Amino acid sequence: GDWEGMVRSAPEELPPHLAAGIALAPTNEPPQNLKEYDPEWARAFWTDTVGVGCDHARMLTAVRCPVLFTHHYRNIDEQGRLIGAISDVQAEQACALIRATGQPLTYKSFPRMSHSMHGEDPELFAETLVEWSLTLPPA
């Protein structure tokens, strides 16, 4: 509950990309997205338990429909940590597994786009979906 303390300690306690985000927030209270953020969700990523029980390779090799994969911002920081949801190497592997199913795959790279493409650029998001939908076979 000590937001001002969080803002003060962020530069020393958080990786630079997270500290920069905190620095942009008003210091009087956390932004709405942080008020609603589930700390257990964060803990699952921090402890690397978010995917326990979910075999991603098995899931991707079981795809039975066309796939649109939009790959957004990703970077490797100075400590070798991935900043983003999935690296280029991981995306290539995921695409290879999906292609092996014989299902159509459309991969679109948006390396500067934030996680929330629909929030950051709704027009591009809609355009991407509509363009992809036109490639789908008839129902």
C-alpha cells in the first residue's frame, strides 16, 4: 500500500524496463492497471510456475484450426533476461510445431508493439485481424 515508497525504491529494486514504467506513473497513487493486477499471476511468472502442467509442445502439435500468431515486443536485457512474452527463437519453434500439424499459420512480427496491441493501436489490430480473416477457408 506504500505507492510513494514503491516509486522511490523502483530504480534500485526493479529491472530497468519495469522501473521506467513505474517512473512514468503519477506518484500519488498506482495506475488502474496495477490496482487490478493479481499478485499471484506475477508470482507464477517470477517463480516460473505459470506453465506447470501445460506442455506447450503437446498443445501446439494438437492445433486443429488456422492460426494467426502476432509476435510483439521482445528484447534480451543485459542480464540475458527476455523482456516480452516470447523470443524470436521460441516463436520460430512454436511456428514449426504448428506448421507440422498441416494447419494454416500466419505469422506477423510487430517488434515495437506492446503486449496490448488492441489497446495501443486498435486500428492496426483490427486491420490485422480482418486481413487474416480473409485468408480463412469457408466454414
